Amino acid sequence: MGSTVLQKIKLSALITTIVISESFSQGIINTQVDKTIVEISPYAIAYYDANDSFIISSLTRGQLGMVNNKGEYKVLCDDSKLTSYTTWGLTIQNNLARVCIGPSRLSLNNLKKSTVAKVATIDLNTGNYLNDIDLTRLKPNGSLGSIATSIASDNHNADLYVTDMIAGAIYKITSAGQSTLFTHDNLFKGSTSQEKASDGSLGITGIAISDSCILVSNYTKGQIIRVSMDAKKIIPVEIDKPFNFVGITDLIFNKTGSLIAINNRTNCIYELKSTDNWRTASVVAINPTDYRGPIGGVLVNDKIFILTNKKPTYTITPYIRQLNHSLLDKDSSEVNDN
């Protein structure tokens, strides 16, 4: 492992650079140099170990970008099949990126009526757009809109599971490329009260897969939900204290089996543990981030890296577990939105 001291890297006019330490021990995407980079608004992050790079999506430009181990950002794929839309969640299987594609405009009304829910396959070696699978046809009856939001891979069989935060559904794509509606439930849908007009319709966002179940987070209702692998049982995970998880955008398991939940509204990272296969769970750490707007995360070897997306600075930083007892003793609804 290299030094953890930050090393500033000279910025190029053509390539955005991240100020990082060796081996990505810390990093920051400097977006004040190039206006086009400010417009990326990343949503998700994945790690491509073949060349020690991060891959990030874009909610505004639709392109797929790569951040190499020198801290340089470059466009990996800007095929019009991507840039005509927006890119959301992503995961990597071998040398392929599986990327969720959503509507071209991000207004709430446009999201609610979205008819764009695809998963595209991008060759990470060439940047070529290989194919896509349209999931819109699978949305539950009565759903006005559909959008492929986040995606996770089952390491046992390479099947993919995709959340739809508007239709309140999970889709399944087998390793053979067959797509089905895996399950849907009212627990997956956004709040009907619409207390926050800006996000009241947003349902399940993050998704993580364990050996025993699938976990998803409901952005508006503030719940983590357990789905059995046969989809026959869907229940909210019972948390030991009355934490309000409104604003969670991503879920990641770490090397020890703890669940990392990233909250975009409170700027906090929650760490949870379970002793009964995620029927119940305890919050064991709450860590406010140094940068605003944490939105995605990825496991790299034994470290979790967190992506933030608040303008004018996007960051990639390691999650360092700290026991913040003052926050653990509070209901998380007391943590201020920033």
C-alpha cells in the first residue's frame, strides 16, 4: 500500500483530475476546473480491479466515466444510447459494466412518468456499448412510471437484481439475459403523504445481496426492507432503535458482513449488524461525512469507498469507522439535513 498523504496532481484542460493518495486511500474529484465535469452529477460508483479504476455514472450527461489510479477522470463511454438519457446504478461483472439507464430529464414529474428503464452492457476494455435490456415492459400493472435505479449482482450465479423506485418493483436478469419481474410490494413505493414534494414519490433505491436475502432501502419511507431469495417474504428490517433512514440511496456489505447504508440527506454513513439474517439489525456506527451529499459506495478489497455528488466538488473517500456515541444515542431524525 502507498502513502496515505494527499498528493496534488496537476490538472489538465482535457482531463479532470482527482486529488488522491496512492491506491485511492483518499480522494477528491476537483470539479472547479472544467465546467463540463461539474455537470456530471454522479450517482453510482463501481470498482474495476483489472486496471485499478473506479467507474462512475452521470445523472445529467449520461456518460460513463473512469477514474484511474493516478486520479484522472476520463469519459469511458459516451455512446448516444447513453448520453440521450441518464445513467444511474451500476455494477461490474468481469470486464463488463451493467448500467441502469433512466429518463433524460430529472424533474420529479418526469421521473414519475418515466418510460425509460433499461440495463445496458458496456465493455470496459473498449468502452463500446454492447447491448441493453428494456425492463419497462415488466413494470407492475397500474404503475404510471418506471425507472431502473440501482443494480446488484448475486455472486453465486451472476444473476442481476434491479430496483425501480417509481414502480416499486425489483426486476431480475439471469446470467443468460432473461429478464422478469422478480417482485413488487407497497413497501417498495414512495410515501403517499408526499410530505416532501421534492422526493415523496421516490421508493426503493439501494440494493445489496447477502447469502440469505436481498436488502433494499426505501428513500422516502426511511426503511430497510428484507426480501427472501424466493421473493415470498418481504418485511421491513426491525432496527434496535427508532432510527429514521429517510434519504438512504445505497447499501453495501463490507468484508465482515456489516451493512453500510449511505444517507444522501443527513450526510451520514450508517453501519448495521444482524445476528438473524437481517430480520433484525442494530446500528453500530454513525459517521457524518467530511463532504456533502454521499450517494454511492463500493467495496474495494477490505475498504468501502464513498462517492459524493454535491456541486461544485465530487469526492471519492474511504469509509473509516468511528463510534460517534452522540449520534448513536439519538434518533437519526434528529440529525440535521444539510
